[in-house]
Amino acid sequence: MIFKQAQIDTYLRKPNNTIKAILLYGQNEGLIAEYSKKFIVTISADPLDPFSVVYLNWDDVKNDIGLLSSEYNSQSLMGTRRVVVIRDADNNLSKPLEEILKSSFSDTLLIICASPNLNSRSSLVNLANTSSLFASIACYEDRDENITASVRSYLIENNITYSNDAFMLLCSRLSNDRKSNLNELEKLITYVGSKKHFEIEDIKAVIFDQAVSGIDDLCFYTFSGNKSKSINSLKHLLNEGVEEIQIIRALIRHSNKLLEGKALIEGGETPSNAIKKILSKNLFYRYELGANQLNAWSKDRLFDIMDLLYKSEKDCKTTNTPSTDVLSYTILTLLSAASKLKI
């Protein structure tokens, strides 16, 4: 079954013994590591306790599936529940794992950390999604709201204070991989030292802008003419298995949002107020960029872009049309138009 955040939170508070295995997959290695540790400590207080927790590498297991079966079915010498963690698993685990889960009565929790090349179409992910004994958790690159929440939580844990402007700049400069972000945050904490507080100058001195985000951010980058971030986001999304048509529809929604904002401006709103009404609050640090887009894009240009996007959507639905080429051409056309606006 697919675990969303609500199910994850529920399980972490009170583990459900009917779940025999948890699959963590995606390219956010930091998030996978974080979830793995959290699930382990729901069963064993000490992740390094060799009597309760066993770590296996898929390279070792694939040549001897009996090793996995033996570890999974072994009883704890202490009489407590055990955890078996498999690292870098791939689709070759699917069939033997299905047999192990069906035939075993063990209460051992199996945590599978998939190799980065697995995506939502992989057989191992499909097995986890469709089995009542198996939970799947997609660990994709953090979205803006994920970055905000995780950074704020980490800073609170470390008793670090900050100004709002500095926090917004920090979030906008972090990447979408939680592991990388933790390294950057540790660097920042070391830099501010005993004062336990940071301002904009500290962020500029320590944190470099490395953000590449999801579909919403691709839209912001594209409509602002930021070619490098737009192309990098596009590559990431396609690599994660996101459908081209899904990206085009997101661009259409973004265009519609801007047209909605233009209508509010015609009704007397300022661009800064209009953008706050059309964007969700968790995108607060996109407000300035969104307002700039409302200032730069005219209604006529946006209607032209909508025509382009609807044509691209139609082309992507046409049989034998190379949809990736259609999407790439559309993105480059949008970037070219945005660059002329000097946003």
C-alpha cells in the first residue's frame, strides 16, 4: 500500500505489526536515510544494536536469497521484535521478496532502501503499492514546503534563531535533497557558532544557491526565464518518471494563475497583493518572484502562451509523437519569451 504522510505519522506513533515490509524509494537519499532511522527506532531504541537490527547490502543478498530469508525469520535472542534493513535493492528483489512475505509468520520489520534508479514504474514499487503487507514511501526531491518544514524543525532542535528574511533566503538556496541540506545547515550552525543566530549576511557567506525543485518550481523558473534552473528541473522530473503531459498541464495551471492575478490587478489589487491571493501560503518565498511575473507578463502574451501549451498538450496525446521533444521545445520557447521580459 502507498503510505502518505498521514499514514507515516500514524505508523511512527504506533507501529502496525501487519505491515511486514517498508519500501523507501526515490532519489532523495537524505530523506530515505531519515525515514529508515525513524522506522528502525520505532522497533529498536538503538539502531546499532546487533541483536535487534541487521543491515544487509543487496549485492550480498542477490547471490544468496537464503541469507535474507534466514535473517528475516530469525528470532531475537532478547525476545524483542527485530529489524532487517536492505540497502540499494533493485527490481530483482521483487519475486523472492513476494514469496518470503507470503510464506513467513515472522514479525520482523523489513526496511528496503531502494537503489536511486527505481521509480514509480518499477516492479518492486508496484509490489509494495499493491500488497497489504507492504508499505511504499516515495522519497522524491523535497518540494518548497518540505524544505521549509524540515529546515525550521532542524533549526528549532538546535536552538538556532533567525530573521524572517534570512530564513526565506536560506530556504530558497537549499537543494531538494535532504542529505545535502543537512550538510549545509551543519555548516551554517558551525559558522554562526555561539551566537546561535543568523542573518542574511550569514546565509550569503555560507550557503550557495543550489536549488532545483519540482514541477511548481519548474514553472516559476521557466516563466522567469531562468534557463539553467528550468532545464535542470526538467531533467530531474523526467528522470523521476514524471509524464510530459503532467508537466505541460502544470505550466497551463501556472499560466492560468498569472491570468487570474492580472484580473485581480485590473480590479485594483497591487501585484504583491494579487500574488498572495492566488498562491498558497507555503509558497510564501515565491511571492516576490510571482509578483515580478505579474508585472512582466501581459495578458496578450499569456494568452499566446496558453495557445502554445494547449497545442503542446494535444501533440503529446498524438500517437507516435515524441512527447519529450514536444515538451523540450515548449520549455525553450517559454524561456525565450520570458528572457525578453527581463524579469
